[in-house]
Amino acid sequence: MKISTIRELLDAQVICCEDGLARHVYSACGSDMMSDVLAYVKDQAVLLTGLVNSQVIRTAEMMDMNCIVFVRSKMPTPEMTELAKESGIVLLATKKRMYEACGILYSNGLVGNRVKNG
Amino acid sequence: MAEALNFHFIVDGEDFTSAGQASVQVKKNLRQLGLPSEIIRRVSIAMYEGEINMVIHAGGGTADVNVTEDYVEILLKDNGPGIKDVEQAMQEGFSTATDSIRSLGFGAGMGLPNMKRYTDFMKIDSVLGKGTDITMRVNIE
Ligand SMILES: Nc1ncnc2c1ncn2[C@@H]1O[C@H](COP(=O)(O)OP(=O)(O)OP(=O)(O)O)[C@@H](O)[C@H]1O
Ligand SMILES: [Mg+2]
């Protein structure tokens, strides 16, 4: 799924790295606990979270994730946005809550921790 | 690569916001060395979990990374409280983290299991009241 499609489906605001919107993600992970996210390996995944601190960006960076969606109207700090820009991670913010945001992406074909066609 | 390469870091235990910077730097260094991205990811995740643990549980410490022809080795040392029961600490979901740590997004009890999962070798030497030394290795190939 294209990151621009995620933006549309979640009616999200783009906070940084707009030029990454054309990139694709193939899976998603929703959590406020960073070690739960780190337990899950997938290339090109999107992270949905309600947690706001710089470790969210570092976690995504360690996992080679290229997009983070902040749910329930949470906004990253300027320091977080700077860190995301350094790594080219697209930051999106949506008013939707975690459950709804994950459900919308899932029902539109973005799977969780599962290999497609296998 | 004829000689081993070493990187040394001091992990500041007072500053949660900057925790993880050493791992970010190691990731950059390993990319410059041209290691496969899967190896780099495993090293960075394991080191990041260890680095965060040193900050939230042990008041900081040091991290050393050695890159040899055969493996990447991560050595973490702290002078924190030590781990009472290592076997228990290795269980998924076991955590002594407080609510304030949980509100920062840590304390799921997944860090040590993740370190084990992503590395080929892991050894914990911990002495109560003295500190904890962790050695991890990720084989190249
Ligand atoms: N360096 C350390 N010094 C002292 N105690 C530690 C250290 N690392 C881990 N521990 C202890 O082992 C427990 C389990 O560690 P682990 O990393 O698996 O989980 P956590 O840090 O509590 O949560 P998470 O890693 O999921 O955020 C910790 O709660 C803590 O009690
Ligand atoms: Mg931990």
C-alpha cells in the first residue's frame, strides 16, 4: 500500500518527508510499547502509535520502517520531526484512534505480521 | 577486512531522550562498512534494546562494538543494580519497570528476549549490587 493511500484512508496530516508519500509499505504494526514493535521484523512496515517521544523515531529507524502514523491527534515534537527528517521517515498524524486506524488499514488490505501469499 | 574495527560509546543514564544514539551511530557505521542490511538490523535492534535497558534500569554504562571478519560483537557494561534472576528476566513479559517507564513506551519485558532472538550468541554476567555485563554476537553470513 502506498503511504499516500494511508494518508487518504486515515485522513491524516503530513508532518514531514512528504516526498516519501509515493513509497510502499507491505505490513503494519500498532503499539505503544516499543519493545513489542522491536519484536516484530518486517521490511517496509508502517508503525501506528499513540506514544510521543524520540524513542518512537529511533525504534522505527532501527527497524528500517519508513512511515509512522500518530493516532488520537498526538503530535510529534520538533526534535522528533528533526530526527525523522534525518532518516527520511514520513510522519503522519490522524484524529482516529488506534483501533479504528488499524481496522481501516487492515480492511483495505494492509496485513499485520503475516507474509502475503504464503 | 584485515583488522577488527572497534567503536566505543558512553551511554548517559540521565538522559532518556538521547538514549539509543549509540545504536543509531553503529547502524551508520555498519552501513558505511557495507554489511548486509539484515545483519545491520539485527545488530542495531539488539544493541538498542541493551542501550535502553542500561538507561532505564542501570543508570547508564558503556557500549563497545567490535567488527571482525566473522561477526559483529556488542559488549555492554553497567554499574547498575544487577539482575536478581537472569533466567526469569529472560522470560517474555517479565519486567520490573515502573509505570513511569511504561508511559515512556518501555517495560513490556520484551527487550532481553529480543536481544536473544536477534543475535547468534548472548551471555549475561550480572552481579547484584555491582552491575551487568552483556556480550552479544551476530555472525556475518
Ligand atoms: N542492565 C540491566 N540492569 C539491571 N536490570 C536489568 C538490566 N537489563 C534488564 N534488567 C532487568 O530485566 C528485566 C527484563 O528486561 P527486558 O529488557 O526484557 O524488559 P524491560 O526492559 O523491563 O521491558 P522492555 O524491554 O520490553 O521495554 C527488566 O525489567 C529489569 O528488571
Ligand atoms: Mg528492556
